[in-house]
Amino acid sequence: MTSQVPPHDEAAELSVLGTSLVAPAEALPLLSGLRVDDFFVPAHREAWAAMLAVLARKMPVDLLAVGDELKARGSWQRFPGGWQTWALGCAHHATAPEMAEQHARLIAQKATLRRLIALCVEVQAAAYSSNDLEDIMGRARRGVAALELLASDKDSIRLGAALGDVLGTIEQRTLGNVKPGISYGLPALDDILGGAKPGQLILIAARPGEGKSALLEQVLVKAALRDIPGHLFSMEMLMQELAERALSAPSRVSAHAMATGKLTVDDWRAIQGAGGKLADAPLWVDDRSRHVGQIVGKIRKWHASTPGGLVGIDYIQRVTMDQRKGEPRDLEIGRVGAELKALAMELQIPIIAVAALSRAVEKRGGPPVLSDLRECGTLEYDADVVIFPYRDIPPEDQRARREPGPAQLIVGKHRGGPTGVADVYWQSPLMEWASLDSHASPPSWHERD
């Protein structure tokens, strides 16, 4: 069987290189987005790498300067007949800079096809050597998404050209026609943050038992009841428990009562009424995915058919990733956070992740601070918003911590905006965060025993 030559266009490559040597001032600004590995012929890669290096030093790109760079790199003799002979021949392929720009697009397209072929080979090898379907599918989706981003024709936009749309958006916000972000469902928190905004990675960080998972689920459920799509990935609770907690607040029946089956007729009616409201809510739940590749792949698939929503991850320390040899777990968690932040930016959606803090917070006493996140790799830096649920109750007073009462949602970080404290009320029987001035205390679960 005859082996096939990978896609490439040698004539287009010679045109780009020749034009860059003959008219560098006019051509190179049009060709700066072309990568070294976009070229197929090895000598062409060497020549383009040398040209970019000379350009980066702000030196004139000409035959002598590029030749000196090639000598320094030890690749002078890799050109048929030597660099000068080859370069003079290459100059005969020079064309108008605008035509060379079209040739550059063709080179990039051929390079993308080669990368796609390589991805297919990689996925094929993985399919033969592994039975983990989700991991393989995730690898394929990530690879294709990366190629789509690499092959994008979008160039940088001059700020002035974007101002018209920006001013229009600001005007619509002023008129109340466009919300700045997706509401958290708590006015005191929205006053500080303006809602969860597209592209943000938002962390809800606390010690166990502080209600951080409940806050995440509450934000998603309330958004879904306003027809804002949401997708929750849970690594701690199964679908049954998640559904019961989702029903608790709107029905005003404690999750504990549902779990123990101690329900009155009125409770049943309230639960059924809440279930009717939630039945058609656009909220998806996944309680099985653990690997970041699986999660990212499913988010992409969900977003393709349901754009404009938000995603929740509960919780980030339980998300796994292909670990690098000798890599500490905190750096792996940091890489998970960086990937989620990149995905939020790419899809233009908010991603809210729960993070568990170490016991050092309890030993120190007082509310959490940003430095408590440093055991989680680069999460502190990748996050746009960090929210610390906090109640001023000693950790050893477990009974008091189980009871409803005033609490705070401390905004410890808000990139581009104010920080502060949202005073709220923690309805522990309902696993609900409520406004401090509007909470309605339900019967405690002790009264149902």
C-alpha cells in the first residue's frame, strides 16, 4: 500500500518565504500569525523560525540577518545549495503581499488538516489500548476544540472598533433591558458581584458543613426556575440526594424529613407542588463524571445545544486529571482550575466550583482569607470571584452549627469589582441561604422526630 503524503502546499510556502525576504516591511505584518510548525517542509520551518527571531529583535529581515540567525542556530547548511543560493531562488517565488497573505491562510489550513490526522491517530491508538470510552471521547472533543480555536480566522480587534457594541450594551444595562450577570438569587450578594458573569470562574470555598454545596445547588436551581439553563456536576452526592435537596427549599419541607420519610399530608402536597415547578426546569445533573476531560467534553456537548447558561462543579478537589510524574496534588488541582477558567472564557459562560479549605482555617479561627486557598495550586489566581460562606460559631459547637441562624457570604476576591460581606441567613433544615430580612423559619427537624 502506497503511503500518502500529508496535506501541504510547497508552492504557497515558497511564496510566503520569498515575499517576506523581498518585501518584509509590507508582508510580515500580514503574516505574523503564521506558526513555525504550520510549514511542512523542514527547511521552510527553519527559514521562518529564523525570520521570526530576527523580527523579534527588531532587526531588518533580510538575507544577511536571517543567514546570521541560521548560523547561530546551526542550521545554515540544511538548505539545498546553502542558504544564500536557496534564498535567492526562493525570492523568485515572491508575490504581492496581499497574495502572500492568502497563501498563508492556505498553509495554515493544510497544517490544521495534518494536526487533525495526528489527532485521529492518537484517538485510534487510545481506543485500541483503553476501554474508558468517556476518557477517549473527552480526548477527541478537546483535540477538535483546540484545532477549531487554532484554525480560527478571528484577528485581534482594535478597541475603537468594538466601542460601538460596548456602549450599546452599557446603555441597555442602564435601561434595565440587559442584566450584567446571572443573579445568585440573594440580593445582598448580587449587590456586590452583579451576578455571575460570562467567562468567570467562581469559587465557593469553605470547610465541610458550611453550606457551600447547598449554595451552589441553590444558585443553579433558582436560575433554572427562571429558565436559565444549568449543568451541575456532583462528586459528593447521588442524584436522589440532589433532587431531595432541590425540592426542600421550594416546598419548605426539610431534606431530613424527606430522607426519614416522616412527612405529613401537607408535606406531600408541598413536595408535589415543588416537583411540578422543577419538572420542566432546564437543569441537568451528572453524578458520575470525575475526570476533567469527561467534564469538559460534556460541558461542550451540553453548551452546543443549550447555550447561555451556567455550570456548577461540586467539588474541584475531587476532579481528577492526567497526573504528571512527580506532580503534587495541589498543582494538579491548579491545572484543573486553569482548564475550567479557559473553558469559561471560550464558551462565555460562568463556571461555579466548590472548593474545600484545609483545617488550618479552624485552627487559626476567624473567617477564611484568600491565602487559605494556596494549598489548592493556582486556584486563588485563576478564580475571578471567591466567596467564603461563614458563620461565627466555634467548630466544636456542632449543635449550634446545625441550627439556623445569621451568616455571611464573604466576597474575598472580585476581579474588576468590589469585595465585601453579604449578610444572609442560613436555613439549615432546608439547606437554603436566604436574605437576612426575609427568612421564614420552618420547623426544625428535631420537631419531626
